[in-house]
Amino acid sequence: MQKLEEFAQRSHSSYAYIHSLLEELKPMIPFAGACCTNIDPYRLLSTGAVVEHNIESIHHQLLAYEYGHEDINHYDELVYSDHPVVTLHHITEGQPEQSSRYRDILEPAGFGDELRAALLYKGKCWGYLTLFRKKDQSLFSEQECGVLSEISPLIARHLRQFSLAIPFVNEIKLRSPGIMMFSEQLELLSSNSDTCHWLDVLRQHEGITESVLPRPILAVASMALADYTHTAKSSHQWEHPSTENSPIQVCVPVRQHDYVHITAYGLYGKNTGVQLMIAIQSASPLDILPWMMEAYHLSEREQQIVDQVIEGLSTRKIADILHISPYTVQDHLKSIFSKTKTTSRRELIARLLSRTTCLEDNNVPLSL
């Protein structure tokens, strides 16, 4: 535990922290491969990952199966499970071949067991950790799961700290969005002139080379493709599929660059089939609002009230919507004003939606 605290204190980014974490874990829970992913806790999508070299070649397949296949032990299920740390052999009662991920990806790559942990802190997920063992290694034990369960909240707390320790810039960048078009096989078909800038930002953020597509892009693309395919199948509109499926979005906290917003849309062309359009740009104040409220340690109920305040609703209307009394709304507002060091609704909105606010100043508590 103490070493993890030391790693968090001396690491300049979550990625440096994760590398140190994996080195510390290996003697305690030996593994042949690992992947640790930072997560947008509001959308449960990757904001970047540390992927060991022997996992890199199958990582894109794992993402595609995570979002596009019905399978056992998906991460979005683990987040809401009473047991957020579990092995594939345990969940399948010793029959991992029940998992399509195991049959199609892990077993052909020589892996025999998988240990997954949803990294939760105060009810929110800040990361996913996956450890792998080869077929000739022993299975992950119940004791090893217990070790990871014990330290998972601490790891999540540190990942949260890194995600929130991103300074807001003093003015909105004028850089245009990067726009990319991908095929159904996630091959890049075309892009605009600003795309290179945004790809460089995201790659530097993750510390990856030009040969690797940033993981947040892979995540939104995989989910958008799965969502679009599911919508088309369920509505029996393969010949004339609907274009009304919702965009898939993720907000990426990029150190020394502010928050970056990525959106993926599924599209259909008569001659080209399914394609994906992905837009990358600086996040808007509303995109960042959940992160700001998290940084101010607002409770879930307080965040709900802030959302209604920003909509311009009265105390009585907020009370009706949330099924609480107007007096309770006023009590929550007093707490919100205290935490954000504001004195009125107008000042609160200005504070939360201002681009001049900095998470490193004394107004935002960055304590763990």
C-alpha cells in the first residue's frame, strides 16, 4: 500500500504510475501479460491505456469483443457487480470456452486464464485492469483475487487524482476539430488537415508510437460500430438503415492540454456500406461539467441539482423533479455554494462553466 502511494506521488502521469504499479504487482500476482485502462467514469470508455507488448497484437480484437459481442464477464457488468474482481475460470466454473473472447482471441494467442478488475472509488469506475496467464501457468487463485480486491480502491483513487489534476486553459483553443472516416474494419479512409495535430496530442498523452491508434479512438469506434450494427439488425433496416443512432462520446483528460472530446458516428453509404466518422476537438464547458463537479466533491444529489440549476429551473421545479421538498433543495444549494466557494446560482454557473477556472488553484480541492 505504501509503495502505491509513493508511486502516485512521484509519477508525472497516470501512465508512469501504471507502469510502476504493474512492476509492483508482478511478484505478488505473477502474470504473462497485462492491460490497464484509464476510464471516463461517466461513459465507461477508455481514455488511454498501458498495454504490454505481448497483448498489443490482440488489444483491438479484445476491444471489439468487449463492445460488439455478447460474452461473459464484460467490464460494464463488473462495474455494477458485487464482485468487481473475478477470473474467467471462476466465472465460467472452469469452462472458459463458454466465452467467445476466450475461444476466438485468448486461447489462440496462448493464454489460459484472465483476471479482470473494475477499479472503483466511491461508486465510480476510474479504470480497468486485466492480467493474463499462459496455458502452461497455474490459474489465478482466490487468494490472488483477494489481494487485488484489497488494493483496487487505492489504485482507483490514484487514477481519479490523475484524471482530475488537469489544468483548464485560460482560453478556448481555436484549433478546428480533427475529422476521420473509417471503414467497418477500422481502416482509415480519409481525414482533414487538423487530424494529425489531434492524433499527436492523444499519442503523446498515452506515450504510444505513430503505428498505434489511440485507445480512446479505438474504444469509441468499436462501440459505435457495435451500436450501429445492433440498431440495424433489430430494426431490420440493413437495406435502408437508420442514421438516427446516438453518437458515442468520450472525454479524455490530457495532461498539459485540457480535456479532449471524441465523438464517433455510425454512417451508411449505398456503395460503401457501414462507415464511421470520428471527430476530435477541445471539450466544451458542458462536456467537462461532470469532471468539474467531481473535482468539487459534489454528491450525486448535489450534481443532479446543479444540472437543474444550469437548466434555469426554480427551486420548486427542482423539488418536483427530484421528489424532494424545496427546503431540502435549499439545503443542498447551501452545501454546493460552500464547496464551490460561490454565493449565488449565477456565480455557481459562471464558476462551473468558466474556461478560466483552474483545477490547480485553491478553489478546487484536489485531495484524494
